[in-house]
Amino acid sequence: MKTTLTVIKADVGSIGGHIMPSKRLLTRVTEVVDSAGKAVFQDRYISFTGDDIAILMTHTLGTGHERVHKLAWDAFVAGTEVAKEEGLYGAGQDLLKDSFSGNVHGLGPACAEMEIEERPNEPFLFFAADKTDPGAYNLPLFLTFADIMTTPGLILSPKLSQGFRWVVMDVNYTDGDRIIELVTPEEIYDLAALLRDNERFVVESIWSRSSGEQCAAVATSRLHNIAGKYTGKDDPVALVRTQMDFPATGEVLAPYSIGHHVAGGMRGSHNMPLMPVALNTSTSYFDGPPLVSCAAFCVHKGKLTEPVDTFAHPFWDEVRSQVSRKAIDMRRQGFNGAAMLPMGELEYTGVMDKLRKLEARFRLRGAEELLPAGILYE
Ligand code: 13P
Ligand code: 13P
Ligand code: MG
Ligand code: MG
């Protein structure tokens, strides 16, 4: 029987701004999940990263299953009640629709899932990021699955040498799932041409060409595309299977030592370096820096081992210091140029309102009349 790994995450309220959920909120979410018990899932792991709570479940119901998704939705709805009672900030922030219909896609919570044929031993990694969007995983995944400098397994292992199939989504398209499939190593430059644009093209899944098995799944939802206005950053989750036919765990973790700049941080509107952090870490400096945590598991007949906190290892202390320096450096240029996101990605309307007002005051030097109103930015 196949095992499904489903992780669904949402921000339904936090203490002290967008920092972290309260203990009571986490307890309530856990109670609701556990009340369904074995009727829905085989095992579960509930954690938080910044102000986002993630519910990871193993089950046999397949991907997108109504009962699994409804359970997570109900837990977040119940959590929202506690958040309201406690007066937490942003209570119910990521629940964008009033009622549940079918699955959580398009309702606000982010979801990554895979249905797998369990190997005799099945190691996998669960990533959760806060204060950023799904494109944050583009570069690390590209380096792990397509770059021989990061992943020696691509040369050393005959299975990895056969390469990978990538499904990439155009997340700006909102009338359906606009996707493209590419294979590496043959189409590595084409893939890079898409993945350079983190805000538009997002890795949705990666598949081994030697076994045909899926090895990675990323939540691709963009909240501003669902809500039509800023309601919070997407804060994506991802699942990556490791070892044997797939990259080794260390090859998947290695790219997070870069601390690459991603969209997010303060008001979801800046470029800030991504900091790998321990599980259940809060957010801090400049509503960031954007953070990513990673729990390593083995799953056997649907039962999860205890999680290993991969970024808690002392190696990552040095990385965190470098990322802090990088974050401070970027913040020194404030609102200007590369520090703030381009117009189309700005999560607030204030800049557009100002430009619209200023537009009427532009004139052509030497001309008598004011120019007809144009549009500075769409
Ligand atoms: P083991 O030989 O300990 O399984 O490790 C192999 C590996 O993938 C290390 O990167
Ligand atoms: P979250 O998406 O994590 O709630 O953060 C929102 C924000 O604007 C932080 O400044
Ligand atoms: Mg929040
Ligand atoms: Mg968040």
C-alpha cells in the first residue's frame, strides 16, 4: 500500500506581531488533529516556523484527499478561535475563504504532498519557511538536483546520473495550473532561465528519471494571487526524499549555506537573505530575516521516527552569522533599489497611490500644457 506525505501550513495568529504562535494556539491545533486520530492519518508531526504552524501527516488516502485537507482546515479554524480569544495578532490571517470546499488549494493554507511507494528505508526532509514565498526553494533545489558542484552524486551514482524531471509552475497565471516540464541535465539552461525569476516560476515537483519516483514537492500558492491584495507572505513548505535514487540528505541541505536573497522580510516587500534555523524558531530582525527550518525523518509503514533538527547542528551557527551580516548590509540601503521588491511584487498599495498622485504633476520641459495623464506603473 502506498503512503502519502501531506503537509499543510497556515498562519492563524501570533504573539507580538508576526513572530510566533502561542502555546494555547498550538495545543488547540494539535487537539483537533488528534481528535480525528487514526480514522484519517497514520502519524502526524506539528511544528511552527516563525508565525506559521505546519501539520505534517502520513496516511493512505492519496494526495488532495478531502478528509485530510478538511482536518487541517478544521484545526486551523479552531486555532483561529483561540487566537481571537487571546487577542493574537493576525488571527485567521491565512484562512482567506469562509468555508472549506474539497481541499485547501486556493483557500489560503499552503500544501505540499507526495504519494510514495515506501522504500525499505525511507528518509525524507520536511522544510518550512517563514517571511518568504515559494520561489525561495528554486535555487537550493536547482543546485541539489542539477549542479555537480553541489551534488557529487550526479557523477558518482549511476541512478542520479540519469537526471531528473522538473515540473515548474507559472504562479502568476491564476485561471488554472500553468505548468511546464523540463528534464535535466539536457535542459539545464532552460530550467535556469525560468528559475531565475523566483516570483513567477516555481518548482512544483521533481521526479527521478531512473525510477520514475517523485522526490520533491513544493507548496506553490501565492497568497496575493488568491486574495488580490496583501494578506501576508506565502511562507512555503516542501518535502524532499533523500538517499539511494535521490540526492543524499547532505546534498539537499548544502545550498542553504549560501543564505541567498529571497523576497520577503518586512511587510513581505524586501529582498533579504534566507537563514536556516532550528525547528520552532521565531521571527525577529526586520520581520525576518526570512527563515527556513528542516526536520529529517524516516517513515516506515506510515509511522514517523522522531524528527532530527538538521539546522540545529553547530555548522549552521557560522552560516547564521554570515546571513545576519548579509541581512544588515542589505538593510543599510533601506528602501532603495535591490533592497525593496520591484513594483509588481510590492505587497502594499502605498507606493502606487503616491505615484498616481505625482503623475499629474509631471510635465514636458518647454511645453505649455500639462501632459495627458499616463500610467507610470501598471
Ligand atoms: P552511507 O555510506 O553512510 O550510507 O552514506 C552514503 C551517503 O550518501 C553519504 O553522503
Ligand atoms: P507573515 O506572512 O509571516 O504573516 O508576515 C507578514 C508581514 O508582513 C511581516 O512583516
Ligand atoms: Mg503573520
Ligand atoms: Mg508567516
